[in-house]
Amino acid sequence: MTASETRSLFAVASRPEVVSLAGGMPNISGLPLDVVGSLTSELVAKRGMTALQYGSGQGDPRLREQICEVMRPTGINAHPDDVTVTVGSQQALDLLTRIFIDPGDVILAEAPSYVVALGTFRSYQADIVHVEMDDQGLIPDRLREAIAAVRAAGKSTKYLYTIPSYHNPAGVTQPPERRAAVLEICREADVLIVEDDPYGLLGFDGEVPRAIRADDAEQVVYVGSFSKTFAPGFRVGWALAPHAVREKLVLASENSILCPPSFSQLAVSDYLAGHDWMAQVKDFREMYRERRDAMLEALDDLMPAGAHWTRPSGGFYVWLTLPEGIDAKAMLPRAVTNRVAYVPGTAFFADGFGSRSMRLSYCYPTPERIREGVRRLAQVIEQEMELRATFGAWSAAQRPGLDAPAPDQS
Ligand SMILES: Cc1ncc(COP(=O)(O)O)c(C=O)c1O
């Protein structure tokens, strides 16, 4: 396990004068805290003996039924027996890696991919092989090639880790035809898919993309979370897995934590049962859409020529690729001095690529702060471009796909 190289900078980045476009903290300012407060105090007063006690290793049965309802908009028709409640979806990713991975086994992951999942995979000594994506997500042909290359190298691909909807960090969404192709390729090669879907309900046009798991209950483990649709502080997520995997998940979870916290599970369960949670999700969507609009508008207005970026239709993130010759990690200290922060692209790759890119998140700051942050960022990039013009270009091998030079969008 290693700490991120940019971790120390984030202490500085959290100062109030810095506009942080770095963190991915859900913006829970719209949550009805009075409702949550009264449901939690009622929970303790009326069912404290259960809520404050150990519970089942697989998770509370009523919550598992409700999770099946929560997944329904994604097209998934599941049985509560196949759901394992976890401490956030992060624990589900950890348990799945523990179950499947021996040191040196291959996990395929999009290029770029979710930074903390990569950390988990590394901590079990997985060999992470990135698969190219474009603005429509993972590219099926590249997946086929990657599986063949791993096989030719005499290694075993344990699973594909993918975030098809409102990707973190790339901000792109895979269309249905590609999802079908990915599923078909994985079926043929007998590669399990771990579908991570914390943002699926947060699409700005209100449409929920059909999950890959909706079309195959055996080849896919689906991982979900209440962190973005309710509150991350409860730390409740889940995995929906084929029977044999589910049994191992429960065992691994019991060995690790005994059981997920009863209090959090019952609080989430009461919230789902007694509150119009879908209306709350709709409010979240509208709030995030307003922030996405602010970011795209600011990027369109202010970014210098040569930079390009994705245009997310849901979720929290934009993936920005800098004009040629500029290194996002080397630029970060200067950006923080100019009171704006982002996460350099290299954090999202296991293989050192991504140096020309960065993740910008729009979930937390107000629209005005987002515009100000983009203004400061554009200024820093322009200064870098001037330096480059004076002292010559920094250069690095670029991965094809999202990071490749694209037509000028500014
Ligand atoms: C893609 C993805 N997966 C998993 C998680 C973990 O979420 P949690 O453990 O809060 O459910 C996150 C959090 O940001 C995420 O972006």
C-alpha cells in the first residue's frame, strides 16, 4: 500500500481560499437533516435493542429487499438472497479482490479508472491491465485484445472492473450496444465482470442506464452504494452476486468485520421506507446538473486552445486533457499557489500514464466557485504554455484513447 504522491498537497488544497475541483465528496447540503435526525432518534428509541446490536453477516433482510427495489430502475430484477450488504461499496470491492486475486493475477480496468479501487487491487498484488476507453467508455475491441494478450502471456484474467455509467474519473457513459458487446466478450472468454455503479441514478436527463447485470446474473457482480444517492456517512453499500460468489462474500465479510453496522443499515432502511427517496435523488440530480453546466460553460469560455475535455451526462466528474507538452502533476503546486486544485491524471492509472490529464469534479463547490476555479486553472495553464514556449516542451508517452490529442474544443 502506498500513499498518493499528491496527498500532502490536498491538506493545502482544503484551505478555504482554494477552489477545490479535486475531491469527489457528495454534496449533501440538500439532505433533509430534520427528517434524518428524527428517524435516527426514533430508531434508537423504538428499536434500539436491534439497531445497537450485532446483526447478520449478509446484512439486514428488509434492507436487502429494499436494495432490490433501488436497483430496479437499472433493469435489474434481483432476489434479496443474492445481495450482501457491505460497509460502502468500497468494502465490496475489497472483498471481491480478496476472494478472487492471488498475487500476479490480472484485473482488467478502464484507462483511467477509480483511484481507490486501483489501490485496493494493488494491495492484493493484482496485476492491473488497463483497457483503452473513448468518450463512449470502454472500447470492446480493445477489451478483446487485452484478454487475448493476457492469455498469450500465460496469465489469468480474474475479472474486468468497469464503471459503465457516469464514470469516475472519465465522466463518460457507455451506450447499450457497447455494454452488450462487453458482456458478450466476457462471456466468450469466461471473464467475470465487476460492475461498479455508484452514480447510475444520477443521470442529468433522468434516464437510468440499463446495468450490464440486468442482462446476465451469472457473469456479473454488481456493486452499488447509498453514498451518492443518500449519505456516505452511513457507509452502506452492497454487492449483488451469483450464488457461489455471494457465499464467499459473506464468509469473507464475517472474517473481516463480523457484520455490517446494524444502526446504519436500519437507518437507511427507515429512510427508504418512510421518505420519498426518489424525489431526493431527483433533487440531487438537479443540483449536480447545475454544477456540471457551470463547469462546462466555464471550460468552453475560458480554456486555452489545445485543451479538451469530456462532457458528462451524469455523475460528478470531467476528464480534462491539457495542451500538448504540459504535465498535470508538475503543474499542481503552481495551481494550488493560484488557489485551485485538481487530481492529476496519473493517479487514475496503474502504469504511469495520464500525465497530460486531470480529473475535475464539480459536485461540491457552488456554480460561482466552479467558474472561478476554472478561471484560475485556465490562467495557470496559460502560464505553463508560455513557459513551454520559452523553455521547450515536456514530453511523455501518451496512451491512445481519451488522452490522445483531439480536435480543439475551445
Ligand atoms: C466508482 C466508485 N466506486 C466506489 C466508490 C466507493 O463508494 P462508497 O464506499 O462510499 O460506497 C466510489 C466513491 O467515490 C466511486 O466513485
